[in-house]
Amino acid sequence: MINMNILKQSTVVHLCFAISYFTSGLLLSLIQAILYFGLKPFNKTLYRRINYYLSYSFYSQLVFMSEWWSGTTMSIYVKKDEYDKYYGKEHGYLIMNHSYEVDWLMGWQFCDGIQVLGNCKAYAKKSIQYLPPIGWMWKFSEFVFLERSFDKDKEIIKRQISEICDYPDPVWLLLTPEGTRFTAKKHEASLKFAKEKNLPLLKHHLTPRTRGFTTSLQFFRGKIPAIYNIQLAFEKEDKTPPTLTSLLYGKPIHAHLHIERIPVEKVPEDEAEAATWMHDLFVVKDKMQESFMNTGDFFLESGVERIEPFKAQRRVYSLINTLGWAVVTLTPMLYYLLGLLLSGKLLYFSIGCAILAAFFILLQKSIGMSKISQGSSYGTEKK
């Protein structure tokens, strides 16, 4: 009988996952490119509907790693009547704390449950669009790529928000106002900035950058009906750290996700008042995080209305999709690589080793991109 724990920690298995994931990503981005230039100019709606499934096929492989491979569970705190009526049925603008290496993946896992994963989009650094295959996938999926120059970014936001609001099916657009993941050093810089600007001093978050939000707000108001305020937390006592490495090694984590639906009409129209609204929102988020860190409960010490959680149900599609890609990609790739490695010729053997090394490096680089230590600096750009 196969020992699953040994299997999940096997470098060979991890390498097979990397081969399948990156090969499928390249194939999917190639199909995207063909459709982007060959179909989108003539039928944008059809292109976007096809692209939903192409994107889903790629993203759901990581959802598989979280849900099925590691057995990660998620407690969701959402008002049940709103969940049934709105979630996955309308465009949404997401505001999420940026505290963990896997915060984006926990968001994807939730979005898979409400069937909007293929239309998940986010603000990202412009340089990411050149990284294969994830950056290419995001480029063809019309993500909002920013240059960190407000004059240029304002026009980019205006154009991309208009494109996203034109989608025929619900789109969820993610903004992490903190701009980078929380670390002690960045928090120190954030507190210094907040004191200089007379802004609230946050304990568990960085001071939010409000320009991206207030600029976007003026373009999506009346088109995106609601802001989804997401607070993610993991219990301090958990022995397994919430990282991609933990998930790759099949170690389960337990995410707690509180989501509040806020109608856009509740956000002030004045830019300065909207910025203050964002800062006030993060004060509440900070109280919730403090409460959770102290008690394991979002509500005991925060003053926020209690919502009883429910466990997210796993969907089988990420499992089927990942197994399908494993068969399609690994069968020819392993046949080819084994042929090179067993050829008896030094040149072919070296080529085979180089290909395996390339996939292993890609896997490590991808994990490294999500590490907190690799995040951008805080306080070096204008807020």
C-alpha cells in the first residue's frame, strides 16, 4: 500500500506536478494568444467566455493542491441570505488583507466554490505580465497591470476598469490596499508614515494606499454594485505555517475567511472622504485581526456583529481538471525525458537533466514569488 505522506513529500512527485502545471500553462496561454488576436477583435464576448474556462483550467490546478492534495479547510463567515442572493451572481470589487503567503490562493479556493474562479482578476505589477506562464495568462485575461506611477496608472485603471465592467459574466477584481505583505520591518515604516500623515496606527496591517481605490471607484461606480471586504486569518497555534511549501508537501491548513458585502453607494463620492472611509475600514479590520489573534474569534473583542461560520464544500472539478492535465502532459513529457536519460549518450542525458532542472527551478521561483520575504518594499512610493 502506498504511503501517502511519503508520496506527498517526494521531490519526484513535486517535479511531476511542476511539469504538468507549467506545460499546461504554456499550452493554455498559447491558445489564449491565438484567440486574443484572432477572435477578440471580432467577438469580445465569445472570447471572454472561452477565456473563462482556459483561466479556470490553469488556476484550478493550484486549488487542487490546496483542497485535494493538502486537505486544506476553510471556515467562511458570510451572511447566509446575502451569500445565496449575491455571491457569484454579480461583479465584485474585493478588498483583502495582505498578511500571508497564500492569501490569494485562499481567495481562489473560495471563488472556485461560488464559480467565479475563471473570472478572478487583480491589480498586479507590470513586470509580472512577462513571466511565463502566469503573467501571460493574466495579460490575456485583462488584469490591471500598474507601473507604480500614478499619472500612468490612472489611465491604465480607467481603461481596464471599463473593460472589466463590460464582461458578460460576474468578475471579481481584487485589490490589496496595503500594497505588499505584512512584515515587522514594513510595519515599522507604515507606522512612521501614519504618524507623519496623522492616520490611524494599525497593529496587524500596513497603512492602506488609497489612491488606487479612489481612482478605481470613480470608474466602477454604477457598474460594480458591491465591495467585498475580506479578512483572512490563521490560528496562531497551528503547527503548519500557511505557505505554498506546506501545501505542496500535503500539509493541511485551516483558513478563516470573513467576508462583508458593502454596497458601493455606502462609500462617499468625494475622493478625500472615500480615502478616509478606507482608513476607517482598516481600523475595523485591525480590530478583527487583533480579536482573532487573541481569542481565535473575529468577534469577541472587535465589536463586529457575529456571524456563524460554515465549512466550504470541495468541488470535484479542480481534481478532474488536474488529473486530466497530468495524463495529457506527463505521458509524452516523461516518455521523452526517460528516452533522453536512458539513451546512453552523454549529450542527450545532459539535455534531459537540464530540462528537469529547469522545471524544478521554475517551481522554486514560483513558490519564492509568494514568500513574504520577497514582497515589495513599503514606504518608497507615494501613497
